[in-house]
Amino acid sequence: MREGITPANRKSIFAAHAALGLSVSEVILQGCQPVIVEGESDQHLLNAIKLYLIREGKISPTKELVFLPAGGTSNIGVQGIVGILGGKNEELPHIVLDSDANGKALEKNLISGLYSGDARKRIVTAQSLMGLDNSEVEDLLPYDLLKREIERILRNDDDDVEFGDGYTTDKPIVPQIEQFASEYSIVLSKGWKVEMSKKFKTQLLRPKAKIDIKYIDMWVAMFNHFVPTITAQPKL
């Protein structure tokens, strides 16, 4: 099944479907709006936000939004998921990118090719949403909902020092976490971002979760990129 598959598609979640010649849009995504994200953690985070906004009556999607993790920026381009979905649908899929070095490089590559012209509007970056250079999807989240899991991940022998003591909102949070771990010789597990995203989902979807309006407005703006006909609904 893997013969003839490009290196990017080999790692793609659609490799098997591409090899078998199945129609992704007709078999898997019928009636859905696919949105490509870089990794599994992004998938969990954005799906949690979607569920929260729907529950709170902030958005009413006309299509089911499905977030598809590519497994890294190298698997997103023309030879990756975009190439497969773009070949199966009339419209190019939406993409959410981090604004780190890899995300910026991919964005530049896409808008100079397949996503040139009006199609560039189908690319949403973390920086375009919040204006923070080198930001990632994790920066779109309230720190209060991440705090408990971050403290667990970064637990160290020095009880007098916690990550929150030096955390600042004017810098991307992921590099700050990695730097703190390095300084205190803490080994981050391979899937620490995924585990953090799952904990965030649990916190966000609590019945009494309180979210600052600036985050809600930013989230609604982001989802309006995916399905422009989403409308805000009054909460009953």
C-alpha cells in the first residue's frame, strides 16, 4: 500500500486512503469542513474551543468542522494532506499554522503557490489572531486553564520556584515552558503538549468555566475564517 507514496504522504493520516484511491471527501468528510492543523495537540485544543463556543451559543456552524492533524508542517503541503484533500474537493482546505520558524516557512511557501491570491485567506496563523510573533496555538488559550497541568509537568526539586513566577504573556508560552524545563533539568515527555491539550479540554468544558471575553472574541474570529456563514446566537 505504501509503494509510490511520497515521504510526506507516508506519514499522513490519509496515506492508506491515498494508496487505495478512495475519495476522502465522499467517504470520510462528507458534509464536513476539513481544517488542517499541525499536530494532535492542536486538534484537541481547537476541538475543545469549538465545543465550548457552540455550547455557549457563540457560533452556530453550518457544517461540521473537522480538525485533521498532519503530524508536522512537512506533511501539510502539496505533497501532503493539502495535495490529497485539494484533489478531492473543489475548494482548498483551511489550514491553521503556528507562527514559529517552521510555520512561517510553510505559510510563505503556500501563499507563493497553491494558496496564492484569495486562497491565502484560508490560512490562519497564531500571529494573525493575536499579534504575537513566534506564537503557537497554545498562545490562544487562557493561562489559568493551563496552569495546573503546566505545574504538574514542570514539578521540580526547588519548591520555591514555579513556572508561573516568571511566565510572561508577551512571549510565546511553549518556548518558556521548554526553557524552564531546561534550566531545572526537567525531562519533558515526547507527548507533553498532547497531554496538556487534553487537560485544557477538560478545564474548558467544565460547566462553570469562566473565559475572558478577549479570548472568546478571538476564538469566534478564528472560526469565522473556517465557515464565514457562522453566526453568533444569543445564549438561552
